[in-house]
Amino acid sequence: MVIPVVLDCDPGHDDAMALLLAVADPAVDLLGVTTVAGNQTVEKCTVNARRVLSLAGARDVPVARGADRPLVRPLRIADDVHGETGLDGPLFEGDPTVPEATITAHELLVDVLTTHDAPVTIVATGALTNVARLLADRPDLTDRIDEVVWMGGSTERGNVTPYAEANCFVDPEAADQVLRSGVRFTMCGLNVTHQALVTDDVLAAFTRIGTPLAEICIEWMTFFASTYKRLWGFTAPPLHDPVAVARVIDPTIVHCVEANVVIETKGDWTAGATAVDLHHYTGRPPNAQVAVELDRAAFWTKLIDAIALLGDQPG
């Protein structure tokens, strides 16, 4: 069964790989891409999304620009991780061939949800600002969303502050609003994405693909590895965002449990933390599927097969 998907993202090296997986895997019907400020400004993230789709030959997928800042907070970008362009590493010449849509991300989401013949899955790999604005403005469309699958949060520690993961830290109010909306929600946090490490055997598998696109992927992951080693001492970086896409493609790859999740928005030291009640301490009913375990071999097989399937696109 093919799953209709809109990918809401802030590319970002790991977002770029998530985009390629969504384009290539036959289980996904990628209806559109929306962008949000996060890893870089929304202007740069939109160019990056267009560039990735151009590399993949996905010229019929619309790319629409979304929120340029969080709901209430100042924007904090991750240029220390993703570089000046948000997608540093390989050097690109010229503009991407995939154009930017003439409508906004909000308009694209409304259009897709109202016209598609089945409920649509929103895969969000950045801050949830666009999704929160959609649900606030058009609560009547909640039933048209099959599920929101988010790469964000953590059942453990953070990566921006001791307790806050980056996508939640950027806009915790948005994450809180989406969780309170009642939409079906899956959280793929750091605790599971840190199992998707780009080790030497992974890079070797990409090298064996032998295409220009695979080489670009290696350059992206190598740049990402350098920043992760400098900032956090990782010997191999985690490739966060494709985990959320893999969960949609094949739920057996990303094992989830039901739990109650609350977003901390007011703590002086914990704003952006995801309080995940894995052991039912609070008695609050579950409101999310929470990822806890990754089938690493199956995950990398999916991603490597996707890049191989896309072939020689950048040539």
C-alpha cells in the first residue's frame, strides 16, 4: 500500500537524506515538501529542499516555503552543525532545477489535505511550527491527517540543552499545540536516532553504489560527521531524520511503544524537553507512539537501496 506523505523539513544534511528516501521508496507517494526555519533560515532551507529534489530528479514534487520563525520565540539556527548554507559539504553551481511553489506551505498543506482522496501522513523533520499553525487555523482538517510522524524530542537527554532536542527546542510551543490537538502522533527522538550511526561500513556501502548521487550523500554525511565529532565527540554521526521516514515506510524498522508525552515550555533549564512517561507514573493516558528501538540493518538497507534506485541523477 502506497502512503501519501507531505514532508515538512528544514534541510539540513539529515533532512536531505530523508527527502531522498521519501522520493525513492515505492511505499511513499510524496505529494509535497514544505519548509520551516530551523537548521538554517527558511530561505536557505527552501533552496536546499529544492536542490535535493533536483538531485533526485523529482521535478513534479512541489516545494512550498513555510514559517520563518517559531510561534513565540526568536529563531535559533544550527549553523554550527549544518554550516553556512545549511547543507555544507559538496559545492553546487547554479540554481536548483526544481522551482519554489507560488503558494505558501500553509496553502499547500490545506490543498493537499482537502483534495487528496485519502488521509495524508505528515512527516516532520524540523520544528513543528507549520503543523501547529495548520491545526490552529484549520482544525476541521485534523481528520484528513492520518498521522504526524516527527523526528524530534527524546526519552533521554537533549542535544541543544541538557534536556531539549533541537527540533523541539526551536519551537516547543508548536510541539505542545500539535500534541494537544488530538492528531495521531509518533515521536522518533534522539534515543532511537542515535542508533542510526553512520559508521565506516555504511559509508563503504554508499561507495559501492558508485553513482554521483551516492558520492554527494557521502560528502554530506562526512561533513555532518566532522561537526558531530567537533561538538559532541561522536566517532560516527547519527542520521536522525530518515528514521521518521523509515517508520512510515515499514513500522517494523522503528519499534514504538504507547506513552504520554508532554512538552515543557516554561522551565528555565528544561524548555523544549519532552517528558515521556514510559512507565505510566502519571496515570495520564497515552497520546503518542514513541520510538524506542531501531532495526539498524533494515534501516540502512532501505536507505542504501533508495539511493541506488535513484541512480545517476546528478550526472
